Amino acid sequence: MRGSYAEMITWTLLPWVLYAWTRPLSRRGIVLAACLTAGFLLSHNSLPFLFLPFILLWITLLKPRPRAPMLLTLFLSVGLTAWFLLPVIFEQSFVQAQMIAARTDFRAHFLLPLQLWHSPWG
């Protein structure tokens, strides 16, 4: 069992982001969709980028709407998260993501069949 609160918040915000993008994009709807999308992008390091193509597909295929409010909402949400996204994009050489990826490799957390019967850790 995992206790990743950031991941849990990301999963919780996903349906709200999709709902906000299905509403009519009035002035209030633009602010709601932009804030929810920004919160979604800021909630976890990698999970939102996994779902971003599906969200964009949802937005474009749902129903044809005027593009100006949609683009305004998208630019507003990216603008709200720029303080986080720009360093993530442009300073990847300074981040040791490979160390984290190697430490969380799923193969290191499974038991071999022999370890089920005889194991030094109990």
C-alpha cells in the first residue's frame, strides 16, 4: 500500500478538470477550468503529464466550441504553473531523476519464489 498524497490529489482532481472543461467557458468557467488545470499540473511531478494527452483529446473531441476561450483557459493554466513548469523543462540536467527512477523500480519490490519460503529478512 502506498501513501502518496500528491498522487491521490492528482487522481482526485482529474474528474474535476474534465468536468470544468465540459462546462460552457464563460468568464467564470474559464477561471474555474484554468485553476483546476493548474492545480492538476502542480499536484504531482509526472502523473499529470501522463494524462495530459488524454485531457487534450477529451477537450478537442467532446464538442466543437469556440477556440478563443479554450486557448485563453489553456494559456492561463500554463501561466499559473510556469514557475514550476519552466524549471522542470529547462533544468533537467540539474535534476537526478534517474536516481529516483532506479530507486522506485518495481522489480526491486517483488519477491522471488525462493524468498517466499526462505528469506533472511523473515
